Amino acid sequence: MAIGFSTTSAYGSLNILPDRGMTRSAKQKTRSIKFGDGYEQRSTKGINNTEETYSVSFKNRPKQDIDNIAGFLNSLNGVSSFNFTVPDFATTEEVTGVLDSSIDNEKTIKVVCDTFSQSYNNSGHNTLSATFRRVYES
């Protein structure tokens, strides 16, 4: 699949592609112990210790498309996860040792969306911005 996500049939079974400029923020969860002599010891906190969020936007799209995206996100109530495909060049490089842009460098992750905003640009086109938070579940 291309970068983005798919909505359910109630919202048109659409493949939704975010606008260019999507951003990823990551924060490592760690434990740290500092000793009196300046020595510090660190370790990861948990097995999935990277907190990731993705800021996505859908600008100047037909009102019906934005309504479908907002309806889909509302239907999940910020609790149910959905699949989101993101660019991932690191995985290929880690496995092969070579950064090869000719390989399909994407991965699908589970995310939830509990924050989004909708702008009403004009009667025919609207904008939606959202924050997707990665979750680790089966």
C-alpha cells in the first residue's frame, strides 16, 4: 500500500493519502541513574521504548472527502487503532547495510487518533489536520 490509511466501507472504503510534509516525532523512554562522581547509567524502559507521533494534514480537499476522514476518525473514538503506512528507509538499511532508494521503503504500523482539527476553507473545500500516535498491540 502507498503511504496513508484506508477508511471503512461506511466512509467510502477510501485510500487516504496525507499531504506532503508529514512529520514524525519520536521520544525514547529511558531510565537513568546518576552517581555522585558524574557517572551515569542508562537503560531502555520497556520493550517498545520509542513513543512516536505523526502530524498529518489533508489540505484543500473536497468537503465530502474531509467529512469522510473526520467521520472515520470520530467513529474510532480515539480508542480503536487502525493501520497507517509510513515511509521507512531505516529498515532496509539495517537489514542490507545499504540505503537503496529503489526498494519500496514503507512499513505499516498501528496508530490511534485522539486529536484532529477541521478548517472550513470555503463551501467546496476543507482542511483537516491530525496527530496519529503509534500504539503497540497485536
